[in-house]
Amino acid sequence: MEFDVMQILLDCGLILFATKALGMVTRKIGLPQVVGMILAGLLIGPALFFRSSFPGLIHPTPDEMNVLKSFSQIGVVFILFSSGLETDFREMKRCGAAATVIAIAGVVVPMALGTVVTLLFMGGFSRIHDHALLMNALFVGCILSATSVGITVETLRELGKLKTRVGTAILSAAIIDDVIGIIVLSIITGLGGEGSIMMTLLRTAGFFVFTVVAGWLLRQAFRLLVRIYPHRRRTSIFAFAACFFFAYAAEEFYGIAAITGAYMAGLMLSGLGDSKFVDRKVIVSGYMFFTPMFFAYIGISADFSHFTVSGLWFVLCFVLAGILGKIIGCSAAAKGFGFRGRESMAAGFGMIARGEVALAVYATGQNLIVPETGIDPLVATIFLIISSSIFCPVLLKLVFRNQETVEIGAGEHSVSISSEALENVHHNINDEQ
């Protein structure tokens, strides 16, 4: 492999500057920085300039593109490792069954809709017997299963709903949602390699057995290391090494997506003494270089040259399936667990946002895409991230419009209760008297 090292340095400088600048702009207007980073890749790369003689600020050769891809793959491993570290088991237990069912519905319904939409655009259900096309459709549906809860958290906090029952349910469901989505992705990528369903399930089960055993040993070693060297960089380096080992083992030994290994490594270290300290180091290390490379690479590698009217219709249907799938599935599940009216709708609206995990899913399974179908899920995923990032806070603010909240308690024991709920309690007490 031959490439110009100086050109790679220039490309990296342009990518870091553009992603940070546009990330700040999108954050200023209320959108996630992820959106700005993807737009940066689109604007500085060749994606939008295919009809002009201008090749873009960055026009890497295939070999240089492979280098940028390697950086981006490390970036996506960092993203999933951080997600695992931030998983809060206590938060999950607070909502238990309700959050689990909401999460399952939030995976199954949009995935089913996405699979159906993709099959229809690939020639209908008569093509379902073609293994490659079926895997393509299932993979595209799997992209819709991911949830990015960052923008939801900020909106709920602004509305005073973060610590309410529905706020806790949304956060817990989003965590479980990602776990289920990653497991489903691992099974689909395994089947996509022409493996049998039984062998794929056995490999997946074997990986999770390995994760539990190796994860328990990892936790013990990490506890000992933190006890001897609390809040030291060496503990973070140890955790990084574990992340890369888990990612490698998942892909090479079990045929499971590397990001699943990274996520499970983070999950095994979550809740320990220095896990938050390590997570800060992961975020700094990732977002200083590798993570911007991942998001920019997505934009740079996007190809609009073959985009057709049919492709536009697919994008619109894909986005619609992604948004409606979450709203219908999660709202119905929440309603079944006693959430009424605004709260059940909020559970659906709060789960529609997509971000880095959706792109991580795409990057992991893109080898399952059949180019001859003319369907490009990358462009559709970019549109979904941008549109859902706009709709999520708008819909949440509409559903909670004119609802004030009252804070009861102090500090970490405080709870936000809507004035409507307090009024209902007051009426019930008066009725009993």
C-alpha cells in the first residue's frame, strides 16, 4: 500500500478543523455536533461535487482512503466502548420490565418496517428467497433500531422531565435498546457470511459466555489496579487495552461485530470506582482525533453520483419508517405499562433520535449491501440523523406544552412531578375525604 504521508497529514488537519467548526455551529443552533461532523465530511470531500470539475478539499486516493478508514474504525470502537462505560445498571433496574418492553418494541417495530421498505424497493417480497438480498434488507432495518438519547436528555432536562417516571423509562429503554440492537446486528452479520442460523446463534452465545467469564476477571483486575493506582493514566491504558482485546476477540474468534466486543468491554467495567474517570479519558482520546475521523469519513465516502428519484423515494420512506417505527412501537409499549396520554407519546418521541450508533451499525455491516439494488442506506441514514435530531426536541416540547413541573426533595434524591399529576393526587384525596 503506497500513499503520501504528507497528504494524510494535510487531510487530517482539514478534517479536524472542519468537524470542530461545523460541530460548534450545529450545537449552537440546537443540533448534535454529530450532524456538523457529518456535514463537514460532505462539504470538504468529493461527495457533493461529482457534477463539477472541483474534486473537493479532500480527494484521497484509494490507499489514502484506506488509512482514513482505519482511523474511523478505531473511532467507532471508542464510541461503543464509551457507550458501554456509561451504561447505568441501577438506572435500568429502576424501570425494569417497562423499559425492557419499550426497548424491545423500539427495536422490533422500526426494524420490521425498515426491512419491508427495503424489500419493496428491491423488487418486492418475491426476492425474499435470495439470501444476499434478504440480509441486505435485514441489515438496513437493523440501522433503524439504534437510538441516540443525547439530544433527548438535554430536552427533558430543559423541560424538567428528566427525573420523572417517563424520563427514567426513556433513558433506561435507550440503554437496553442499544444492547439489543448490537446483539441483533451481530446475528445478522454472522448470517450474512453464509453461516447457518444455528451456528450463528451458537457463536453469539459462545461470545457472551466468553464475555461473562473474561469480563469477571477483567473487573477483578481493574478493581485491584484502581486500588493501587487510583485516578492514574495507567488504569485508562489498561482499560483501552481490554477494549481492543475484546473487539479483536469478538470479530476474529466468534464472527461477532468488533463494536459488540468494544461495547461489552465497557459494560464489564461500568459502575466501578474509576469507570467515570476512564470514560472521560476515552471521550478525550476519541473526540480529539479518532471520532471526528469516523464521522468525517462517513461524509467523505458518501456517493451521490448515482442518486436517482427512486433513491430519493427510498430515503423518504426509510426516514418515515425510522421515525414512525419508534413512535408506534415505544408509545404502544409504554401505554401497556400504565403510561397514559402525554407520557406514552413522550416515550415514543424521546426514542426517535438517531446518531453515532446508527452510523456505527452502518459502518459495521456495510459489506452486506448489494450495490446492484441501487439502494444506498448511508445517504438515508445521514438524512435520518439530521431529521430525527430536529423532530425529537420539537415533538417533546409540543407534547409537554403548558405542563409545569414541581421539584420535590433535594440533590440526588429530588424528583420532578408535573403539576397535572399533583392536581390529580389532590383531587383523589379530596374525593376520599
